[in-house]
Amino acid sequence: MELKNITFPNEDLGFIENPYPTLKNFREDTPIFYDERSELIYLTKYEDVKSIQSSKKYSSAKPEGLEGDREWDSRKKAYDYFGRTEEFSLLNLEGSAHNELRGLVAKAFSIRQVELLRPFIEKKSEEILTPLIGSSFDLLHDYAQPFSIAIMGELLGVPESRYDDFLRWSNDIVRMYDLQVTEENAEIAENSSKEFYYYINELIDQRIENPEEDMITRLAHVSENDQKLSKDQIMCTVILLLNAGHEATVNTIGNGITALISNGIETKALNEKFDVKNIIEELLRWDSPLQFFQRWSLEDTEIRGYRIPQNAKVAILLGSANRDDEVFENAEKINFNRENFNHTSFGGGMHFCLGAHLARLELEASFNNLFEYSWNLESKPERTGAFGIRGFKEVLVSS
């Protein structure tokens, strides 16, 4: 069968505001289709998304010698420093290159190391939130962003005087990860990539000479079978942790509290009625902070009777998969008593999010503190305008 050619509406502001009715229609009518404009095959069903995430027939790294994906290639070529932050990213590696790098990074970024941050994370959440209580404030800019960037700073060993720079770098660089990127956003991302590149390289040199108790020191000194991480590998790992850990946490807090209020769910003492871990997983499922990921087919395959040719570029729609009624009963409804919380928001297979444990720890501390109060929206939050990384420009709240 031949795939239908459908223009994916990622530039439609109405779709950005609430993509889920349209995604539901896709799942029911055309669960797999081709968009000639983006040269992408879109997959909307949970079963297909999970299959691609774990399949060795698909790769997150573009097959060697392939001329496709002109837009992404041109971004990395035209914007040199952004390209350097991507060269050794775990998200873009496969096979032995991925396994060797991830093995070394996992030794330096173990669950035990993350758990050691728990007291700091819980204290920092309360420290930032408490002064805001009783007033109207922006949940993102006044709480979630400074909280998350402080955790990343503590993890990496970045001095507090550079937290604002790290926040700006993260916010700027992620502009490159949407389906369509304006030249203005690309220039902003490139400039911040350059600043980030030189700062991290300087910090790595300092930690090689004078080790401290932080993540960059561990990355600089970790070894296995006489293998060590190069400076470029460390730099790419740090930007991946910063972007994935910070952006996902901030947007889940904003999306989550907005979802609860908008659906008439009382926030005060919610964690006494339901397990906070279930609350977090359901909010991640209901409105995923990352909406899509891309893969390349390494050979001719077939999905739902449609031929997927070798070297085709495939977009797996995580947010759509998380609303699949065939997997999640009454998927459009928030339900903290679900039997199944196995969402796709943290990826899957060999590319399962390395920072998932840290993100969950940050979210647990945040929601436990936020659930001490009843929250109201002061105005309707406005989406950022991006589809891929789903969040708001601001979320004005009061308790």
C-alpha cells in the first residue's frame, strides 16, 4: 500500500495549543502517513512507537553516506558550534560507539550518585518555593527554572554565578530541536552553543587538573578497559544532560500544574490521596514534554502493511502514543489509579533517557512541595509555539 501524503500541522497555532484531538484523528484514520514537506513518515500508535524505540532495524544516527535529512545536515554544517555539541551525543550514536560511551557515562552518572543529591534537591525546592507563597508569580521563571538549573549546577559543579548563563544556553540551544527552525532561532542557538562550548572545555581542564566532587570530574576521570572520555564526548554529554534534564523537568512542572487546575483536580494534599510517583507518571503520559523523536530505517521494513524503505526518516509521535486508547483506558482522562503507566516520554530501548531518575527525583520534590497548597491560574497560559518540546511561555499562579 502507498502512504497518504499529509502535511503535518506543526506550524498551526491551534494545533500547538492542543494537538491531541488531531493526533487522535490520525490514530483512528491514518495511523501512519508521509509528509512530503518534511520528508518524514509519521507514526502515531503506541505499538508502532514502542516497536521503533527498541528495534535494531531503526537508528537514531543517520546512515553513513546518506544524503537525506538536508535540513538537519545544513544546520550542523552552517552552525559549527551547535554541530560540535551534537557530534558525540548519545542520542545520535548507535552500536558499539553508543554502548562504549553510555557505559562510561553510566559509571559516572549512576543512580547511587543521583540519590546522593536527594537532600539537596528537596531543600532547594522548598527554599525557592516558600518565599513565593501568598503572592502571584510565574511558576516557570520564578520556581521551576531556577530550581532545575540549581540542581544541574550542583550536579555538574558549576558555580552559582554562572547559573543564569546555563539557563540561557539551555533555552537557546533547544530552539534547534523543533521540526522547522527559523534562521533567527538558529543564530541564537549557535551563539549560545559557542559560549557553552568554550566554558565547558575550560571547566573540564580545571577538573582534570583539580578534581572535585562533581559530575564533570567523574566524567573526566572515569575509565574502563583503559578507555576514557574525550573532552568533546564530555562536552556533548553535559549539554545532553542540561537540555534533557532541565527542559523536561521545567515543562513537566508547568504542563502538570496547568493540567491539574484545568481539569478541576484539587492540588492541595493530592499526594496524600495518590502515590506521588503515580501522579508524576500520569502527568508525563497525559502531556509529554517531548512530543516526537526521529529515526532512520536501516533496511526495508513494513508497518501496518505499508512499506518503509531503507534510509527513510521516521518521526515517532510520543505524545500521540501516550494517548492511545488501545493501550491506556480512557486515555484522554487523567487517572492516577491506572494499572498501566508505561508511557513513551522518556524514550525506550538503548536510548532510554539516561537522566530519567534525576528528572523523577526533581519532579517528586517539586510536586510534594507544590501539593501543600491549592493553586489557581491567574491567566490562561500561552504555549511557546514549538511542537517538539512542549511547554508554556509562562504559567502565572497564586495559592
